[in-house]
Amino acid sequence: MKTRKLAALLLCMLLVIYCFACGKSAGGETKQDSGTQQDETDSSGPVTDEPGLEDPQGGAQVEKTLNLIIGDTQVKVEWEDNESVEALKKLASEGEIVIEMSMYGGFEQVGDIGVSLPRNDRQTVTSPGDIVLYSGDSIVIFYGSNSWSYTSLGRITDKTQAEMEELLGEGDVTVRIFLGE
């Protein structure tokens, strides 16, 4: 009796190993057969902007970075290397993040992310182009200056103060954050 149970257990283990080795799900479908289409920005591996990671489909090197569009204008951002930005990348790996921003104080746009990110607030004097996390669940983009306790997320590097004022200072805007190469 014990031999039969042991043999059945071993057979089940071998079946599970075989299914994983062949890339099959529990239902017997391969990823290609499942009916879902996987685009180039979707990856089952870790998301990073560090070069040298292999693409799970082809072994080529891929570089995933956060991208930011304000209204219809894509801007270049130098993102911080911290756990808040890593959490934002993870969130963006699940799909584009759309944030409805509102003008506040005549020097910034503020928008709720919809989730709380890790924070490491420090007293900061901001400048035009700074992107910060406020209260863990709001992103603030500055076109002026302010002093408050924020977690730094990054800085827009390809716009002057006048261009930032033009992008952000003339009414509420929509911001989109997504992963790309």
C-alpha cells in the first residue's frame, strides 16, 4: 500500500515538473495558446532600466525605463534610484498610469496615483521640473519652487523654466507614466 502511494506521488511530481519544463500552464495551454497577446513592453521578469537583462523571449538585451508624457508632450526625466521609483516602475509594468493633475498654489501640478508608494520624505526646496511624491499617494510636478517634506522621484531635464510654466501653468493636465525602451 505504501509503495502505491509513493509511486503515485512520484508520478504526480514528475507530471508537474514536465508541465513546467514544457512551459505549460495547469490547464495544458502554452503561453502562445492561451489566447492572450503579449506585447513588447510586457515582461514576466524583473523590470529595470539597467542594461544587460535578457529578454525572456529571445535572449536579447532589453532596457526598460519610465517615460513621462505631460498632456501631449513627452519629457525626458532623470529618475531617482530609490524604492519609490522602483515601486512606480512595478506599477507601470502592470499598465500605463494615467494621472489627472490639478494646479495648486501657482507653482505646481498635483495628482493622485491611486495607490500608496513607499516614501522617504525629506525637507526639500524644489525647482521647476522637479517630480516628487507627496503623502505617499500623490505625484507633484513643479513649474515653480516650494519648500516642503517630499520624497524625490526625479527631474525633467529637457525643459527650461519657461517651458515648464507653459506645460503646467495654464490649467489642469493629464500625465501618463509608462514603461518603454
